[in-house]
Amino acid sequence: MVDNLITYSVLIVDDQASNIDVIRRYLEEENYAISGATSGQKAIELVNKLNIDILLLDTSMSDIDGYEVCRIVKEEPSTRHIPVIFVTDDTLSTEDLRRCFASGAADIISRPVHKDIVKTRIKNQLYQIKQLKMENKLRESNKMAELGSMVAEISHEVSSPLGNLRLSIDYLNEKNNSLKKSFENTTLTKSELNGHIEKIDKALQMCTANINLASNVMFSFKQVAVDQCSNNLLRFNLLRYTKDILLTLRPKLKRCSHEISLKIDERVELNSYPGVLSQVLINLVNNTLTHAFEFIEKGNIEIIAEFEIDKVVIVYRDNGIGMDSNSAANAFKKYYTTKAGQGGSGLGLSICHELVEDILGGTITLESTLGIGTTFTITLDKDIAEKRVHA
């Protein structure tokens, strides 16, 4: 869709209808869907009812002031993304300014309101919205591309045990028919029967092993893929879930000699977003394989997590080529890559940073030494729901 055909929605909130009309007239020539509200309570209702892109909010209203409206909007997950521009008196004190931004405002316009200033400030926020939407699309595209790649690799991985299972079943049929013929012809000897039983037993063991392998790979992939697409808040065991993630990466890891060791306390349980955490760990592994182990035949990755009361600290460490100080300082920046033009998007680690800090409510840091390796440290709350209740 051409951008100038997109209609953005602006909600103007002021307990003086005349103030709303002034701003409405200023914006008439723009392609905006404009709504008005003359109370804080009505504004909250409209924000939840309409698909609002920008909120222009008077700070001093008689029922619920603008600061409280902004706080409510920013606390609600479905509306916290809406940028709020406060419209205030020109006698704003330093404390008032601090209060505006502390409550979640993106910008401030002082009265008397000027047409060009209103239009410019709104366009600036819309530009930020467009950038955010583009980045979200890129992130979603990156996630779906990874899932698509995993589907292809898992399909190939499962085809091998299923092929072996087919051969084992054919072998069992052949031996069973041979045994039946010998029995019907009364030529079956004890040694021949024992030989058949031994061969059938081995074939059945092979069938069981291949069924278990295919089932485990498919179950783990289904679990991780569903969690990534749904992003539901769930309680899960970190060790078991990390094993599921690594099973989905098995086709990729089989092609190299690198080893991954898990040192995760089996008591560590989280109430968080497993699909988001899987994206983070998959991106870290992919980053290691692409960058850290590019010139290393047999590398080692360690994933460590100790049992603690309220927090979980996940340490992801590789012994790859490491980073110089400039790369380490810029590693989490969007589009920064040392492989420009070679398939590197510069999104992997920046996505990890956003997912950990914005969705999981944690922190991620890295330490790296050139020629020795890189360590990522992720600190998360064990119960993200409880954290939000007490926030």
C-alpha cells in the first residue's frame, strides 16, 4: 500500500471543546481520521475502542488529568504503543516537564498552539510509528524465515528414521513370511527359529529407536514452533525446554562437529514466554555458527543456569573467534553486521536484545575477547507475571 493512502487516527483530548476544534482545523488538510474527547474517562474508553495512532492530551482536565490518562494508557499492553503528545500551558515548570515524561509522554506542545508545530510534531511521531512497524515486520520476517528453514531441515531429519523404519518393517515381513513357510512345510528347526527370533528382536529394536527419534524431533519442533507463533505466558522447565530447542536445531548441528553442553540446574522453572526465549537462544546459536565458528572446525558452546530464588541467570558461552572492541560495542545495534553483502542482516543480536529487554523484562550483556570467545549473560525474572503485578 502506498504510504500516503494510509489513514492515521488522531484522538484529541481536552475538556474545552474549543481547544479541540482549533487543533482539528489545523489538521483538516492532512489525511487523518480525527476524534475528540472532552474528558479523561471518555478518552480512555475511545482509546480502547478505536484504533488510535496518536493521542494529543491536555494535562489539566477536571475529571481525570492528562498525567493519569497517560499512565493508564501506558500500563495497558494493547495501548502502550500509542505515542502521547501532551498539550500544556506555556508556564510549565521543570517539575511539570519531569512529570510529563515520567508518565510516558513522547512529546510536549505548549499553548498557544501553532499550526506548523502541531503538524510537525504529529508527523514526527508517525515517522517513529512507521519505523517501528517496519522493524516489527523485519523481526517477524526473520522469525518466519527461521521457522521455514527449520521446517525444511526437520522434514529432512525425520525422513531418515522413517526410511529406516520402512526398511526394518520390510525386513520383518520378509523374515515372518520365511518363518511361516518353514512352519507350514514342517521344516522349521530349533536353531532356525532361534535365529529368526534374534533377527526379529534386532529389527524391532531398530524400529523402536527410529520411531523414538522421529517422535522426539517432531514433538520438540511442534512445541517450539507453536510457542514462537503464539507467544503465550507459560510455566516451563528451563532444562527440558532448552533440550527441545536443541533438538529442533539437530539437523543444522549435525552438519558440523561443534558440541553444545548444558549445565542447567533441573530445578529451574520459569513463568514467562518460552516462544520468545526460544527465539533468543536460536538466534544466539545461529550467530555463533555463522560468525564465531566460521573458521573453527570443532567449537564448544556452553549454556549454563544456576538455581536461584527470584531470578535466573543464563550464561551462553562459546570459544569462537571473539569480537574486537568495536564489534562488541555495536553488536546489539540494529543492522550492524560484519558480514554485509554476505548474508548477514545485522538483526540477530539486536532482536535478542529487544526480546529479552522489551518482552521478557530482563537484561542481556556480552563480553568478548578476540581469539578466545564470547559470553552472553541473560538475567530474567522467574515469574514475569508476578513482576508486573508488583510493578
